[in-house]
Amino acid sequence: MSIDYKEFKKKPKKKQEYNLGIPPQSGKESIPSFVWAVAEKTGTENYYHEYKNSKKELCFIIRRYEPYSKGNNTSKKNLVPYSFDLDSQSWVTAAWEKERPLFKGHLIKDTDKIIILEGEKTVLAAEKLFPDYRCVTWSGGSKQVNFTDFTPLKNKQIILWPDNDVTGIEAMHEVAKILIENDISDDIQIVFLPDKFSESWDVADAITHGGMTYQGLLDSKIEYDPDEYIKIWEKINKKNNKKILKSKIEYLTEKYVYIRALTSFFEKDTFKIISKEMINDWNLKHTQNEESLARQLLKQKNLIKAHGVLTHAGLAAGVVNVDIGQYEFIDPGIYYNTYRSSGIISKPGNVDKILEYYSWYVGNNWKIIEQYIAFMVQNPGVKIRWSPVITSVEGGGKNLLATLISRILGDHNCNTQLKFDHVTSKFANVLLGLQFGVINELDLSSKKNIKGNTNALKTIVSDSILTIELKGKPQIKIPNFANFFIFSNDDDCLYLTKESRRYLITIIKHSQEAISQKLEDEGYKDLILKALEFGEDTICHLKNHFENVVIIEDPKLFSRNAPKTDDFYDMVNRARPELHKALDHRLDANIFPFENYDTWADERIDPNGNINKVLTNPQFSGLVVAEDLYNFCRNDKVLSKEFITREIIIKWCKSRCIPWSKTDGSTQDQKQIVVKIHGSTHRPNAYLIKDLEIDGKKLSNMTEGELGSHYSLSHVCVQINKTNYSQHQIRSESPLADKDQEYFPFKA
């Protein structure tokens, strides 16, 4: 199909919203223009009725257009409300939706005797017929009784005089119901006309039946007894419930957006996800036996329906269309963008003192963090692939910095009080609608699986799409445009390796005393707190600094890996297993089993006259077979106290090894060596830890056989006089050795 029919379809008319109120009581704006302008349309439209409150202030006007014929066309009676819009300061054709005053209600203070009739024209006629009474009515006709404020009738003697039709009589029952249920009056009487009166007859009409008078009809009034009209009241309740329900649906249609991916509604005012069950339960008194409110809402043509929800500061708020390939991993379709502007306007101004504090507090890394903040301000909605991590003692001003950023970006788009469990739970709905977040008090070292938890956090920091699950809902994928700061009081809060790429690590070295001196005694804290006060221009100056002053030297930096600082390597070391640190110490300090000496081997002549090389001292070959090192650690009196697994040993080997060069120019961590023992050939994989030079040849240049011979010289040993090497007595657990003997280094 090539024809697009969208432009031909009838679009639902959106209801105009006004802020209606009491108009000026003098001057040109005090009355609508038609009152003082000449109207020539039919010659019968100079009827209008003023509605005033108890203070006799004009509230609104009802203009009455009488029926007329023109050519072949015949019009109906038409009543048009004119109210004052406080926002535009002009008169508009709209009616008050609540607390409407009674017509002629401003005149009732001087009497307790009230007749309530239907329609302004009827009231005007009744005023002449019954001068001893005050005659009033409500506005809007028989279907709008409940919009009126009847409280001025408190403790009055009320006579209800309905028009002679079903809707008119029912409207008076509704008036009686309001008066009684709201404890306004319990002195109520009602006039019922004889059957001979014509349909829709009212007091403004002439009496055509002999012997009857208007006074006689009034005298026929009877006391209003609610018990006799229970069924009518039930009918009114049902009608009002439908009216309220209709109004409720119209209201919620404007306030809610249906999100298909969540099978729920998004509340525009509160930015919360509202389930269908919540809407149904909250409005059950209106629906009762009717169809559920959620289903009725979904049937409304005006209801906005979107495939998903996102928060993108670079897009317009509200409904947005995402095209194919516009955003990585986001399916094309209609989305509702929950982003709201911060309302902070950039203004040039001096913020040197605040920047001076954070430059001192953060140190060398401040320049990068300053550009990180500036990148978020200058590139709204762009996902940064890494996160700054700041660790320090408590009270350093980290949270004040987060609050400043949140205020600049818009507090409603940010959350500076996130916890690790908040963002990594499968029910992480805190990530919905998030532009900037701060994960506080992070300490993964206290959790069992620090590595797994660090990886889970890395997903939140760097991935474009997140999978979450609202309780009771299927899993959904949401676009992740949020950027994060991570704060901690612990320098080992994450498990990092040298290959980690998603964290800019900053470890604050200042003591609590030094920080307190700066913040409190030197007044920096007061400056920051003042910047956060609403109405202060300092926050506008800060936004201007990040938006217009800071120059992003390398924009691609924020889509690549995080810069690796000295603090990064410090945290990497802190995160290493204790066994790794112990092995590092022994290797770096030339301590057993990694010791080496200047003299490697001596030549000795055996009884047969053959020259053999033997180790002068037992020492490290420069090679490590992971299984041998694992078994050694398990039997070492000191190292065996640490947590040991083969995986931990292999990771240490990989972290300390010198890569083997391959013939194709690539490298590998391990290399197979050939070891011959008692006629058997073994081919273990070895890591090169020290590239020693043996007889003028480096290990990295040796063949597999040469490496095997060298390794066996150091590690596969025959029994010799133990007294000679008592300081190195061990039981070898090498699969290359005979486990029933004590072994020490010897000849190849």
C-alpha cells in the first residue's frame, strides 16, 4: 500500500483547558464584549444572565439564544456560558466545572424562604409572582445540578418547583438529595403539577386551566420525604457515577500514557508507572459493575499509546518516533520521552571558589571529572561508556557535588541516592526515566561474589540496553541513556583487573581533618550550600561554566575506555587475592620458591667419568607449571593458610607472565614444554615468569625440549643427601615426580 491515509482520518478534538475564575469587577474586562456591543443576528439574542457570589461579585454570564426561523432553517434554544480565563485575562465560552453560584443567590441573605426552579427565565417570572420569596436556580440545565454550590441555602426553607417533565422532576430530586446529604437543609417541600398540565410546562408559561392560579399551585406543595424516592435516588446515583466516570476518563486520558512494553500506564504528572490493577482498584467506586476503568481508558481515541518509555535529554519531551537504526539496539516505534528540562538557565558568573575546592579535593583527576560533567551538559542524552569512582572518608563533599550536578541537569531526571541493590536487581525500576544517577556507599568487597557483582555493575554503567522486570510483569528491555557516578568510603570497593575498562578511579588521600578544615573553617561548604538554594544565580553560573567554558578536549574519550589512573592500579592491587599478593612478594623479593642465584650449575664427574651439570643451589627455573605451583602452595606452611584454587593460581600466572612469541607474530600466555623423566615424556604447559639466560641463551628463545630439560633440572629431582639441602626440604607434589621420595634439584 503506497497511499498514506493518516491525513484523511478525523482527528479527535482536544478539549481546551482554561483557568476560570472571578473576573475584574470594573473596567473593560469586567464584562464580555457582547454585553456592550450591538448584536444584530436575530433580534432576540439580547438575553443574558449574570451569576454573582455571596459577595455580589460577578462570576460568569449565561447568554440565552431564543429559537428562531430563517429560511428553511429553524434553530433551537441555546444557552452559552461566558467565563473569565485568569491566564489569558479574557472572556471565553466555557463553564465553571465546580462551585458555581446560584442564579440570584446573592440576594437570599434577607429571607429564609426560597423557591428553587429550573432556568433563569423561569426564575425571573417567579420573582414577579411570589415577591415574598427569593427565587433561584442553578446553571447548565437538568444535567448539571451537581456543579453548583448550594451551601448558601444553609438552614433555609426550601420549596422545589420542577418543570413538568421527567428530566426536570429528576433534577429537583437531585437538588433535594444534595441538600439533605450535605446537611444544608432539612426543611424541604416540593410542588407536583396536576396531570392536566402540558409536558415541560414551567412557571414562565401561562395557566390555561380554569380555576387554577400560580399561588394555588405553590400552596399545593408537600413535604419532601426521601423514603418515598429511594429508587429515584438510586437512579440519580447511577447517573452521577456515570457522569463522574466519564469526567474521570476524560481527565485520565490527558494525564496517562499507555506503555505497551510495560502493559501499564505512565502518569505524566508524577512520572510513575501505574499498573492497570492500581487504576481499577483506585476507581472502583466509580466503575462498580461497569467495565474496568483501565479497559475504558484503553478504548479512548485520545489516549496516547507508546511502544516503550525512555529518558533522552536531547529529544523533545512527550511522544517521540524512533526510526530504524536511530539508536543502537532500540526497536523503531513510538516512545514516550519522560525527560523534563531542569529549568536552570546558563548565566555567566564567577564560580572559581567552588571549582577551587573540588580541584583541591579530587586532585589531578578533577580535570577529567570536570569534562565528564561538561560532556553531560553539552551533549544531553548521550550515553558515556564509563563512570567516575570516587572513594574518600565520609564528609568529603562527594554528595554535595552530586547534588550540584543533579540540580543542573534537573532533580526530577536524576537520583543521587542509589544503592548497588537498587540498580542491579531484576526489579530495577529506579532506572526507568533516569538521566543521571549516583551509586552511594558502594562496597562490593563485603559481598560474597565481588567479581560477579562488579560485572553486574559494569552492565549498568556501560550497556545501551538494560533488561528489567517490574513485579508481576514480563521482562522488558529499556534504552539506557543514564550516566553514573560511584561513591564509596572503601578503597577496595570493586574487583578490578588491569584489563578493566569502565571505571575512572579516584582515591581521595585527604584526611577527614584536612577536609573539614577546607569545608567548614575556610567556608567552602557555605558557598556550595548557597549555590543549591532555590532562586540563587550561582547554580546558573555553574551550568554556564560546564556548558560554555569547559572545552571537551577529546569527545571520543567518553565513548571509549576510562582513563587508567595511578589510583586505578592501586585499586587493582587491593582487589587481588591475598595469595596473589603473597606470591608477588616472594617473586619480587627473590624468596623461595622463586629465588635465583648468580651461579646456576656446576659440572661434576660421575664414577663412570661422565661430566654432568648439577645445581649449585636449588633455585627457580623462571618457568611455572600451574599445577605444580598449586600443589606447592597447598603444602607451604604460610601460603596454605590463604584461599587457594587452581583458577586463582592460573590468574596469578597470567598476570605475571611474559607472553611467548609465536612464529606468526602473535603471542600466547602458555607454551608447551617437553619433560622426560625415567623414560616417560610429559608435555605440560608453562608460563614464562622470568626470562633467564642459561648458558648464553634466554628461555624465550629455547625450544620445547630445551625448556623441558631446564625445567626438570630445577624441579624434577633425585634423592640426595638431605643434610646438604635441609633448608629446602619439601615433598614435591609435581605430577612429574615420584611422590614416595624427598626430592631436591639435581642434574638434568
